[in-house]
Amino acid sequence: MGAMASRNTKAPRPVDEIPPLKRLFPLAAQHVLAMYAGAVAVPLIVGGAMVSAGRLQQSDIVHLIMADLFVAGLATVLQAVGFWRFGVRLPLMQGVTFAAVGPMITIGVNHGVTTIYGSVIACGLFMILLAPVFGRLIRFFPPLVTGTIILIIGVSLMRVASGWFGGGTGPEFGDPAAIGMGFFTLAVIILIERFAPEGLRRISILLGLIIGTVVSIPLGLTDWSHLGDYDWVGVVTPFQFGLPTFEIGSVLALLIVAIVVMTETTGDIVAVGEIVDEKITPRRLADGLRADGLGTVLGGVFNTFPYTAFAQNVGLVALTGVRSRHVATAAGALLVVLGLLPKLAAVVEGIPLPVLGGAGVALFGMVAASGVRTLSKVAFDNTNILVVAISLGVAMLTEAKLYYTDRSGEAPVNVALDLYSQFPDWFQTVFHSGISAGAITAILLNLLLNRNRTADPGEPDAHDAPRAARPDPGDLARAAEPSRAERGAEPA
């Protein structure tokens, strides 16, 4: 009888424990703060590009920010709590991936925002269907490939940061006051990293945005005159911009992103499993990837973007030592609440571009640096150097543009041609984004050049991605430090 009572009162596993409420909320808020800057960066980037292309109004960015936070919360709760075969049931935070930024901008400019969301929905469904067999495909994404893709993502996004840094796209671009504010914000982030306690260093990007914005108010760089137009509480509306549309080239571009996202999430699931001492079986991995896919489908429905596990929050789990998945559940609920506050989203939308630029230089530079860190696992012989070099070069080809004045008509017309302007639409959609072009190149070159090679003793095999991705348990205490360099960034 006593033995039976002992079994019935057996303590829950650490991952299933529910911390006291007085600890639960601060721990959840810490996770939200650690990811917030990275979470809102993608809607600001994509929304800004759509406004410049005439596809959205400036006020629509507020909806993008709300939808992003709302679905991030739902996806996080799904991943942490789980239902049926969805959710890994570990303390993982979900947020939009930077890997999709370039392809989505290309899709939106060429085909409109409804095609973005149709492609996002297709991307999510593809992830759900691929989840059970992805463990067999991940060998095609060793550190050589994933590190190269992450590096390309960071380098490609730096163009966005430079546009913000200069103050926009109008005649005011390059204003010394704007550039000065960008450098001030960057300096604040650096000083926080150097002198602040560990807890504040983890949110250095967010603090840089806040301090830079406050300082810019008396300088006249901040315009929040529209705040009165927004309610304190609002609702995130599905299909806000119309029913989704589907275009084959756009869908193909995001299917490539889906594989990159699944590779990233796999690494994060393996890492957090080691930290909380939970065995990650193929079935459990598939459940986590399905949750990624369902979160991405919800993203398309609610007018936001593909979702992945946020690596910096994995580092935070290691730093705090709190293994409970219910901390992530509470953080997800907090994100849902934040997604229902239009006035807060309007404040974020009103952050001056130079301040975003200063933070973006640090944030996107950290993404690129995390790619370099992943590549540090690679034995850099001539073949692997060639894979990285050509992939990076092909990605940068998309930056090539020709500007000329067409005088054949009645009035001169300024024309800008992209490198692939004369190719079919589907080809332009896939390869106009440096991220998708570089990812395809890295995957194919690795298969071609490394297929029959044998790894050096002590090095992961060229196709042994799971072994290379699995963290050394002895390094877990240091996991938070690299993650700090990815504030808001998905390997991408």
C-alpha cells in the first residue's frame, strides 16, 4: 500500500513542473523580452518593403506586428503544451524566421501580399507532411550547408539595415542627423554588452531600441501623432488583406525556406532536449516539426509569416536552469495578449528608421556571425571553401542592378533592371532572393563535391548533420553566450 502511494505521489519530471505564480510570470516575461526585438523585426522589414512597393499602406504595418506577436504566442503554446501529434512539449519559444524575408519581399513586390500568404500556408502544409520523414533528409544539411545559409541570411539583411540607417528611401536619405542617431543606437547596444549585468545584456537590442527612440524624441525624429487613431485593445483578423492566392514559383521559393526552417528547429529541439535532460526520439522530433508547420499555416491565415524555434531562448533555458515547459506556455500567453494591443504595435511601428538601422546592424550582423560560428565546425579544405565561396557569390549576384535612362519615348524614363529580369517569372521569384538562390547552391554543391568524401578523424562527416548539430553536454553552460549573439535570429 505504501509503495502504491509512493508511486502515485511521484514528483513530476522537471520539464512538467509548474513554477509558483510569483516566479512563473517573471520567467515568462524574460523569455518575451529576449525575443521581442527579433520577433518584430520581420514584420517591420517585410511591411516596409511592401509599403515602398505600393502593396500596403503604412498603417498596415501595425496589423503585421499584432498578427506576428499573436501567432507567435499561439505557436509557442502549441509547441510547449502540445496536442495529439503536434508539439514537442519542451520549453521552446516560436517566432518568425529571418530565412523567409528575402523570398517574401520578392513575392510581395511581384505578385502582391495575398500571394505571400498563400505561399506561407503552402509552406506550413509542406512542413506538416514532411515532418515524419525529415529525420532521413537532415543529413543533406550538415554545418557546411546550414552555416553558409545563415551567413547569407545575415549578409542579405544588411542591405535593409543600411536603408534604415540612412533614414529611409526619400531625399532625406543620408541625413547626418539620421546617421548619427543610428551610430548612437549601435553604441548604446555595445555599451550594454560591455558593462551591463547578464540579464540586461540578453536584451541589449531591445534596450538599444528603447533608448535610441527616447533620445530621438526631442530631436524631432519620432512621429507618434497617429497613436490616437488606434484602440488600446483590438482583434487580429484572419485574411485581413484578402483571400490567399497561389503562384507556383512563389510556393517553390518558400518550400526551400521550409526545409531550412525545419533544419533550424531540429537543432533547437536537440539542444533544448539536452539542456532539460529529455530524450528526443524521431517521433518526438516529428511532433515538434508538425507544430512548426501548423504555426506557419496559422501565420498565413492571420497575415504573418513562417515560424521556427528561437535559438536565443534555448540559451536562456540553459542560463536560468528552469526546465519547465510551462514557462514557455506562460510566455506564449503573454505574446498573445501583446498581439491584441494595437497601440503598442503602433508605438513599435513609429520607431525612427535610424534607430532601427543601428539595432539592425547589430542584429543582422549577429545572424551572419552565428553562421560563421556554425561553419567553425567544418574542416575547411579547398572543397568546402569552394562550397561556401560559390554559394555566397551566387547569393550576392542578386544585388546586381542596371540603372539607365530610356529615351526612346516622348519623355525620358529611368529604368532599373535586375540580373534575372529577362527570365521567366517563376525563375525570378526563386532566384531573385539571395537567400533562396544561395541555399539551393549550397545544397547542390555539397551533394556534388562531398558525396563520396570521408571525414577527417574527429570531424563530423560531411552529411552527418544530426551528430554535428547535437551539442556537447559539457558546453551547455556556455549555450547562453552564443545565443546572446542571435537576439531574435533563427539559424536560420
